[in-house]
Amino acid sequence: MSTTTAAHKLVIIGSGPAGWTAAIYAARAQLEPVVYVGVPKQDPGPVLPGGQLMLTTEVENYPGFPDGITGHEMMAHFQKQAERFGTRAVGADIVRCEFSRTPGRPHALITSDDETVLAHAVILATGAVANWIGLPNEMRLARSGGGVSACAVCDGALPAFRNQPLAVVGGGDTAMEEASYLTKFASTVYVIHRRDSLRASRIMQERFLSRPNAKVLWNKVVHDVLGERYLEGVLLEDTVTRERTRLDVKGLFIAIGHTPATKFLIGSGVELDVAGYVALRGRNSQTNLPGVFAAGDVADSQYRQAVTAAGMGCVAALDAERWLAANQVH
Ligand code: NAP
């Protein structure tokens, strides 16, 4: 049976860097934010409380941690800091939203426990999930930090990958960007692409192909990922001849696109762009609906960094605070 509680000033949906940063700012502004942190699930890739950082091992590019920090630890710190100022974390998903268009009437959010939660302002911070090929050994080594990753900028500079052969799967701009970045550290960077021409823009292709240690393996898909604790190689299958060959690599970077976590917003009236990301109005965090804000990767297909998501979370909390004050919610 569904239950309803009194209206919160602010509910934040999502518990990555954007959600927790929004919570820290909102809690210090005495908005008593409630964060719906989510529950682990596998569809379409691993969606995790704590966001995509839970899938990286060492985070080396977040300012303030000169010795690096693990993704888990970093998200635990974010949560602790938000809770210190009065944030309440709830371990459930929001599965549906009924946003209000009437001033003064709160938004209704339906949880995975079939509870209806009311909130005057809402910050959407559910992130985007990297697409994976879907092979069991790929996911096993991605979760254990064994050399499979969906972010070369996050993980590529780790010592384990220095002067080693590495591979990137995909033929779009992200694959070219990640592969070009890896050429700085790797002995050879193989781009594994399922067709005989790249989808990436000419300039991005040329940037990669001009590097002396760049190689493209055309018409190939990854059939299996090899290695027990650490990646040792991949088994490739030729899409034309079906021939299988082994390629020895120490790192495998999957760059086959991202899917924003916005399924729960379909039918809610929040405007999404053609790729399914939340569409923002201009430079702030306001969506097309009053009192509904968005922050982090769910509204950013371009930068997708922990530090940019955190910055957007701060912006969303400040926008929500101003909106609540202007609408006399105290
Ligand atoms: P994308 O353009 O959708 O490219 C995805 C690539 O992955 C395609 O080459 C696709 O192959 C391949 N792919 C998809 N599913 C696959 C699978 N299951 N197995 C093997 N390969 C698979 O995605 P993106 O590269 O992430 O780019 C997304 C958007 O961001 C684009 O608009 C892009 O221009 C933009 N972007 C811009 C920059 C920049 O300008 N600096 C950098 C990054 C991204 P097919 O080609 O055969 O479909």
C-alpha cells in the first residue's frame, strides 16, 4: 500500500558527486535535504549508489587529494560531509515523478518502496551510465579494478598501464579522445572497432592516427576478456571472417557511449534532449519545470568528470535555495 509523508523542502535524487555536493550546500543552508541514494541494479549497466566513481579504483584527478583516493572512499567522505550538516540519506530509488505545475503545490515522487514523497524543490542528479559490451569477464574485471574501465581520463594514467599495450573499444569521438590520451602512457594503443570506418569526426580521428603508437583493428569485436585477477588480453572476433585471435593488452577501455539515467523521468514533463539527457535552461541548473533542477552527468553529456558534476551540484543547490526563498518555502 502506498504511503505519503509531509512535504520536504528539497529532495535530491542521486548520490554521486553532484547529489552529495548539492546536499552539502543545501544542508548548510538549512534546507534539510533528503537524498534518495538508489539501490544497486544491473540495467543497463551497473547503476550504483555513489555513482560511476564506485566503479573506478583510484581517483587521481580530483583536486585536494594529492595522493589519490579510491572512488568508494571519496563517496563515503562526500556522504559523511553532507550528513554532518543534517542531510538524510534514504536507500531507495525514485521510480516515477509527478511534477507539480501549480505554485505552492509540492512535487510528488514515488519510491521503489511504493512510498509517495512530497517535495517543494527537486534536484535530479542520477548521472549517466557508461555502456558496456556486456561480457561477464568484462564486468568482473571492471568491478575489481583488474584493468577494465569505461574512463581512460580517470584510470589511464595509473602506474599499471605505463608503457603497456592498451586497447579502446569503439569508433566514436569518445573512443578517439580516450585513445589519444592513452598514447601518452602506453606502448601501443589499439582501437578495436566493429566496422571498417570510424564514426568519429575527422579531426578526432587524425589526432589519434597521427600518433606513432596508434593502431586500429578494423571489423573486430571483443568476444571475451581474459585474465583472472588482472587483465591479460582479449579474444577478438572478426565481424567479416568470424576468425578469432588473441590480443595481449594490460588495459581495456570501453568507449561505446553513455546512457543517462532518466528512464524514471519519462512522462514526467521534464524536457530531455534527443540523447535522453535532462535539458537545462541556459547556464544554471533550472529545467523546464519550476522547482525542478538538474546537476551532473544526467544533464551533461560532454565533460562527465567528478569535479564538474560536483560544481553543477553546488549550482543546483544555490538555485534551489533561491527558488524556495522566492516561493516563500521556509
Ligand atoms: P557514439 O558517437 O555513439 O559512438 C559510439 C561508438 O561505439 C560507435 O563507433 C559504435 O559503433 C560503437 N559501439 C556502440 N555499441 C557497441 C558495441 N556493443 N560493441 C562495439 N562497439 C559499439 O558515442 P561517443 O563516442 O561517446 O560520443 C557521444 C557524443 O559525444 C557524440 O555526439 C560525440 O561527437 C560527442 N563527443 C565529442 C567529443 C569532442 O568533440 N571532444 C568527445 C567525446 C564525445 P558504430 O560506429 O558501428 O555504431
